[in-house]
Amino acid sequence: MARWGASVLERLPLGGDETVLDAGCGSGRVTERLAERLPAGRVIALDGSPAMLAAARTRLTRFGSRVEFVEADLARPLPLGDRSVDAVLSTATFHWVEDHAALFRHLARVIRPGGRLVAQCGGRGNIAAVQRAIAAAGETWPGPWTMAGPEETRQRLEAAGFTDVETWLHDEPTPLEPGEPLREFLQTVVLGAHLERLPEARREGFVAAVAANLPDAVIDYVRLNIVATRAA
Ligand SMILES: C[S@@+](CC[C@H](N)C(=O)[O-])C[C@H]1O[C@@H](n2cnc3c(N)ncnc32)[C@H](O)[C@@H]1O
């Protein structure tokens, strides 16, 4: 996933002195690569989770005041006051936000005219086999989330004030060793949000059931890619 983030970052042209918002910075792995590319610039690392922001703070200490941390919900207008940014980068986050039309409006409000949005998140069909395995285990995914396709995403971006929009899906099937490695990956990465809502006593059995119901030891990730420019 860190590799996916790095390849998304490569799509963002930077001179090195810009201010860039990382929307959903998580523990700051991609943010760190971003900050390295901005030796004379600034990063605003935004996330809705205080725990993730705490981890990002620790990881990004060496950048000092060049990285600012903001706790905020991307589903709501962003609390940046009058400030605008040159670009927004976002990886593995937008699918957690239910209303993409509102999300893109909030982002458009903080990007300067001509500034870029470069993002990747789960897209239409993402982990469909895992979801079928969850259903076969008698559960439903907790949601809410939006696994959008490229067509509706383009329309939402243009309606929000973006131009030169490129959106596309690509498959990232991720094979794992069957058995314990598969179960561990499901537990820590794929099902993490779901497991938090299950009583502790049921978690191990649930992960084992999902692993057993998968047709093979592959996580069928599908990624939605976005490159767009804030209209002048
Ligand atoms: C899978 S992590 C991705 C972290 C990082 N961008 C990366 O690629 O490694 C998704 C992050 O999105 C954050 N997130 C999810 N929904 C959010 C929302 N509505 N507002 C702000 N952050 C949100 C989560 O707290 C989490 O840190």
C-alpha cells in the first residue's frame, strides 16, 4: 500500500515550495514522502482520527513546523479558514467518505485556482470477493463507504469546480500466503474497521470464516484514480 501511495505521489508535479494538503494522512507514510519533495514548502496533514494523527506526528517530527496537523472530517467543510493550498494529495481514504459530491466541493474550496487534486482510493468492485465472503459468514460490512466508478466521479468533480479531469479504475489483486498470513492480513488490514465493531470473543472465528469463504488467497483490490485541476 505504501508502494501504491508512492506511485500516486509521482503524479503530482511539484517545484518544492508548494503547500500541499494530505487528505486522510493516516500514520503519515505517504505524507513523509510528500514532505521530502517539499524542501521549501509546507504540508498540511489532515485526518479524522486523533490516534492516526498522533502516529503521523511521531513519524514526521524531523520536518518541524513545515508539517502542520489538522484533525477534521472530510465529510464537512475543511477548517482552514481563508487559507488555500496549491494541491491536495489523498491515498486510500476517499472510499470512507459517503458523499463524494460534498467531499469534492470541500476540497475545491481550499485548492487555489489552477491547483491540482491527485488521489487514489477504493473504486467500484473493490474487495467484492471479500464482501461475498463476509456475507457468506453471515455478516454485513459496517460501512458507510462509497466505491465509486470513474464516470460518476468525473461528473462530481466537474460539478464541484474541477477541470482537466482524468479518472480511471485499475485492478490490484494482492496474493497472500494461504493460512496464517492470509488470516493476519485480513485481520489487521482488510477487516480492521469491521472487527472493531464485533465483540472480541467473535473476532478470531469471524476472520477464519472469511478466510475460509474466499475462493483463493487473493485480496481483489480495485483502485479509483483521480487527477484533476481546480478551475481558474
Ligand atoms: C487507510 S488510511 C490511509 C492513510 C494514508 N493516506 C496512506 O495511504 O497510508 C485511511 C485514513 O483515512 C482517514 N479517514 C477516513 N475517513 C475520514 C474522514 N471522513 N475524514 C478524515 N479522515 C478520514 C482514517 O482515519 C485513516 O487514517
